[in-house]
Amino acid sequence: MDRHTWGVLAAVAVGAVFLVSSITKLAAPDQWRGQATALGVPRRLVPFVPFAEAVLAAWLVAQWQRHLAAWLAAIVLGAFTALLALRLLQGRRPPCACFGSWSAKPIGPGHLLRNFAFIALAVAAGVL
């Protein structure tokens, strides 16, 4: 496969991650709000996160301005990862809230590693 194809596949994979994340939050909005609040997501952003993730997922999968969408995804994932790292440094381990009802487990180093893998995929989609 050529570079372009790898970039497309990486973008679709990151888009799928954002889509699943969005759907699981929207499927259990009360649980999402509680987990997001415990994690420290600013209250004014909580209602918008699942919809922003859905838009970003569609943008990545549609391949419209893929490189721009991929870099935005990397930035968003970086922000999510920074929040998780901050909570771990503070000694706090609330549920991740990353995948809504699928994320009831307290955050840990594995969450950071998973997010670094997602960031690497987003960067690959942005440069390939």
C-alpha cells in the first residue's frame, strides 16, 4: 500500500474511535455527565463533547480535508490525554469517561498509552 492509503486508513480508524466515543456518551447522557464532572471536564463543555466528537468522526471518515481533520483530532486527543495525566499526577482516579458507559474503570497509565496510540494514528493520518 502507498502512503496515501495508509493515511486514509489511519483517518478512518481515528474517526471510528471518535464515533464510538460519541455514541457511547449519547447513549447514556446522565452517566456521561457524572463521569465527565468527576474527571474535571468544564461543565460548560460537557454537553458539547459528544457532538463535537461525532462531527470530527464524520469529517475524518469522509476524508474531506483529511490532513486538517487529523491534526485537529491529534490536538483534541492531546487535550484529553493531558487531562487524564493531570488527574493521575493529582492522585485522582475517576472513571475515564472516554467511551461513556464502556469506561467505568478508574483511569490509569493504560489510558495514557491507549491515547498515545490514538494520537500516533491521528498524526499518521495528518502526514501521510
